[in-house]
Amino acid sequence: MDLLIFNGIVNDPCIKGVLEKDNITVLRNIIEFSETEGVTDGAVREYVATRLASDDNILSRLAQANKRIGEDLYKLALMDIEQVYKKLFSIQIKYVPSGNPIGFYGGYVNSIRNITDSHSAKELLDALITHYRTLGSGILSKYVAFKYDGALIGVGNTDKITFNDLVGIEHQKQILIDNTKSFLDGKAANNVLLFGDRGTGKSSSVKALLNMFCDDGLRVIEMPKHCIKDIPNLSKTLAESPNKYIIFLDDLTFESHETEYRALKVAMEGQLQANPDNVLIYATSNRRHLIRENWSDREGGEIHVNDQMQETLSLSERFGVSLVFSAPTQKEYLNIVSEMLKKHGIEMNGDIEKKAVVWQMNYGGRSARCAKQFVTSYISK
């Protein structure tokens, strides 16, 4: 099978096995695939559909970047797909997966089903182009959340928290929602720093954004501090995707001797190349000024002090939006407990209030996290 555009799939061991009638190789791969990725019972057709959907080629790159696909390119791609449809989609092997959760984004699952169910080569090609334009290709099309540690790893089991679960931070929630909605609408939007007391809902707010907007194309990539230097290269890859990405830096603080903060400054502002329109950085920290400063750092003359302070402040100031999350008062803490209990059909009373106060005195002080832990303990009993 000689392909011009989709030639990347011909070296796949299972597809080679189909073409060479190596049934053992085919069955081994189909069983593995069906139990880890399969969403239909048309095992071979679905396997080929996923490989086409993940293929990196000129057509997929143009489509996911929302660029024009010329008539000649379309015709050549259709010639490829006609071969694929005749030689691969005609193979009928029924295999019903065990039904274990696979963690893929629902939109991806529906798209793969649509590609697999194509009734002609043209229908198959058009379904692939729609897949590329709406979801992209490869791992970026399969998940809504990722971890990055030198490479992207899909996160299938994401936290299902919503903004309805977060009580007492209405102002912060609204600013986050408005900024993110502007981002998704293609309007101007800012990088965001969420800082303040521990357990007050900073990280949970970012997770709630994902659950609110994932169907609108929002994706979140959690990145550890030591990988910050990779942001420019990762952003170049993300720039060609049809989705919008928040690079999430959680619990961020730098010691004065660490150099990653300079890489973050450059990644946010400071490169000759403009940052892509579909990438923002959201960071959480317990500190307003992300670079830890000691009194010894301020020794020297007035110029030295000013230079040091400018260096310390310049990173925080590159976040266009800074939101403070403060520990709740006693009244606010009890209100959070009350709202959480209502979700379980329990009304607050004097006895519960006393237990909630004792809990926060014994377990780390007043915070939304402490309130959630108290409610979890209370309802379990």
C-alpha cells in the first residue's frame, strides 16, 4: 500500500500484519488496543481510525491550524483514503471491550466513533478533517488535562470540582471566569497569579475552570517548576492546536539562587517571538512575591536595594491579573461548612458548629480545605 499523505501509518505493526495476513500479530495488537483504547466493537476499523486520527502529516497540520486545504491536496489525500478504506476498513473483526474506563475526553470518543462508522472513503476523509480541525491530533486530542515532565502525559481521571463547590470566593471566581472566557472567545486575556493563604481554593479554582470550559476547548497542562524552561518550545507545539491551553504552575515559589524564575519571565514576556494566542500561564502560590527574599539580600547601598527589589517584583508584575485568597473569618468558615453540609442534605445546628470550631482548632486553622475535611469526617460518621 503506497500512501502519499498518510504514509506514517504503514509502519504500524498491526496494520502491517493486516496487509501481510499475519493474523497472530493482528490479534495481539487488537486485543491490547481494544482493552486500553477501544470504544466500539469494530476492532480493526477503529484501530485504523485512531491511527489516522493521530497521524502527523501535512493535511492534519493544516487542518488543526485552521488553514485552507487546497483542492489538489484534498484529492491526493482522498486517493490515500480510498486505499485505506478498501484494504483496511473492509477487514471485519468483532471484539467487544471489557468496558473499563479509559479516561479519554468525550468529544474524542464521539469523533472516533464517527470516523469508524464512515460509509465511504470520502466520508472517512471528511470525518478526519473535522477531527483535526476541532480536536487536533495525537495525544492533545484525547484528553482535557495533562501533566508535563519533559513530555505530555494525559490525565484521564480529573478532579470533578466545580465552582458551586467553592464557597466564599465569589469575587475571585468571577474574575477568573471572565478572564478565561475572554481567552476562549479569542479576545485579550491575561496570565493569572492566584496567591494567598493555604487551603483557600486557589488550585481548586483552576480545576473548576477546566470542568466549566473543557467543552469549549479549554485544556490545562500542569507543569513542575524544573520544567519551566521548556515553556517556549511547548508553546510552539501548542500554537498549532485548535484548543486553548492554560499552563498551570501550582504552589510556585523560588529561592533567590534558583534560575527558573528568569526562564518564566522570558516565557511570559521577553522573547522576540510573540507568545501564541492560545496559551496562558496560571500560577498559584502562598506568596505575593514569588521570589523568596532574605534581609541579607538587602545589604549594600540604596542602588543595590532598589535593583534587588526590582528583580524580585518584576516576575509577579508580569501576571496581568493577581488574585488574593485570604483565610476566612470564623463566620465565613462556618458558612462554608454549612453550604457543604447542605449538599449532603444536612442542616447546620449549634452542635455541628461547635464540632466544626474544635476541628479547625485541631487541624490547621480556618480554611475551605479544613471545612471540607471536617464535612468529610462528619458525614462519614
